[in-house]
Amino acid sequence: MDVSELDYDLPPELIAQTPAPSRDASRLLVIDRARGGVEDHVFGELPDLLRPGDCVVVNNSRVIPARVMAWDAGGRAVELLFIEAIDGRRWRALTRPGRRSREGVELIVGDAPDARLRIVGVEPDGPRVVEPLDGSIDALLRVHGRPPLPPYIARFAAPAPDDLERYQTVYARPPGSIAAPTAGLHFTPELLGEMQRRGVELHQLTLHVGPGTFRPIKTTKVEDHALPPERIAIPPAVADAVNRARDQRRRVIAVGTTTVRALESAAAPDGRIRPLAGEARLYVTPGFRFRVVDALLTNFHLPRSSLLVLVAAFAGRELILKSYGHAIRAGYRFYSYGDATLIL
């Protein structure tokens, strides 16, 4: 597929800059693959759209306060986005501008300053290897880290206090993501409880969202894009629950493209999944045969993104672009803090 086939025009005012007043007040566009139609709903109506016995799987990764502002010896600003720990001391980080973060450069964090960092390596694809000269990176992030809002949110460099809570799912547990699994941002504890009371199963896996999620596709052909691996953990009990649902012909509903990547990465040719602790390397492109997931709850995605590629592979390019066109005309809010879709 040519990447230009996944273009669409979005008015800038439809890019959500703030979350809905309450999580489940977001709008929900239901996309029906069987009949090629769409219906407008509110996210709080989700329990009415599910069936008893549905197996809903969410990604419980917790977003870390990964964005840190620092200064070099000349007092010039350097922004760091900490991706993941390498060992007990060193971390991998993206830096901007790169020319101020060459190997051997020392950076200052805080006004005192109360923390110093050194760039000890530059990896071939751009990330820097960073070690602290004082304390630990974990401690630095707790004090100086900011929520890693995407750059299309105008205040991404200076998040609001509410972002600490709203750019996080209510069921987030193990820390490790540098972007929120945004499909889950719409759930409230009350809504989750109502789903369970109606007989819907809820299960949690972990996929730590990495920088590949928001890396734009720069190749002409979608299939030539390289999607980096992401850390994943599917517990045995979750694998058993998903396999049991499939054996009993109950729907497996993935909350988010990250959950789809996790489940399909763990799937055997017959659709049974195995417990997994390692990396998800799967890159879903049109023509992929989904073995596990029957329905997908997800937000609206950027043009020419690997996430939109996955959604187009799941529902079909024509139906997705038709549905996005309806959402634009109806004034839906797009991207991380925006509204959701349920693809059945």
C-alpha cells in the first residue's frame, strides 16, 4: 500500500487539546464492518454495546514522567525523552536538539542545580545513552519528569496539573510507557464495574509503548516502514482466558492498537495465544490475517501513522476513511485526548 492512501484532511480545531470533562463523556463512533455503517454514541453507553461473555483485554502499562528539560554548560536548553532503562544506572533517551547532546556532554537539570547527567553514548538510530552523575534517573524523573504529551497538544512542553492524572488510564499499573495507550483513557472505575456486572470479562496485559508508536512513516510503501519492538507481558491467566473465549466463540475485544499488537504477536497459526514475556515485533499491515481479535476499541489516529495502518488492516481502508470523514463532519475530537471508535 502507498502511504498516501492513508491521508485525510483534519481541521486543526478538531485536534483535542484537553480531555473531555469526564472520561466517559467522550463520544464513541461505532463502525460496523459487516454492513459498512457507522453509529454515533457516547462512551458511557459502551456497556449497552457489549454482550455478556465478551472478553475485553486492556493494556495496563503506566506512563512514566519521561520528559525532562535540561541545560548544557552554556545555558542552552536540551529536552530529553527517557525511553527505557538499560541497566540499574543508564537509560536510553531521545534528545532535542541533538547537536547539544554529543557523547561526553554534561547536562544540568533543575535550578539549584540538583541533578547532573552525562551523555555516555550515541546509538546508530539516534537515541542517547544517559547516566546520572548524581542520584538515579528514576529519582530524577520523579522530581523533574513531566507527562510526555504528544507535540500536537499545544502545552506539551509545560503540561497542566490535570495531565498527571488524565494522561493515564485508571487501571495503569507497571510503569514503562512513554505515550498513553489512549483507548483506555475513556474508562472510569464505575464503567468498568458496570461492564462486569453485565457479564463482560476484563483482562489485563502489558505492552510498554515506545517511540515507534508515534514515529511517522517516511517510506513510500507502508510495508517498507520499520516498526521497533516494544516490551510485552501476557500472563498465563490472560492467555488462558482469551483461549477459552475463542473456544467458546465469545468475542475478544482489544482496547487499543497496543493490545492488538500484543495479542496477535502471541498468537499461533490456529489463533491460540501463549503467555509471553519479551518483545512484540509484529507490524500489522493491510492483508494481515487477524487470528485473535474480533473487535477493536481505539481512538482516531494520525494520517500516515503505523496505528492508522493497523486500523485500516482491521476494518479496511475504505471503511476507515469513510468513518473518519463522518467523524470530521460530525465534529468528533481527534487523537490522544479525543473521542473513540468501536470497530465491530
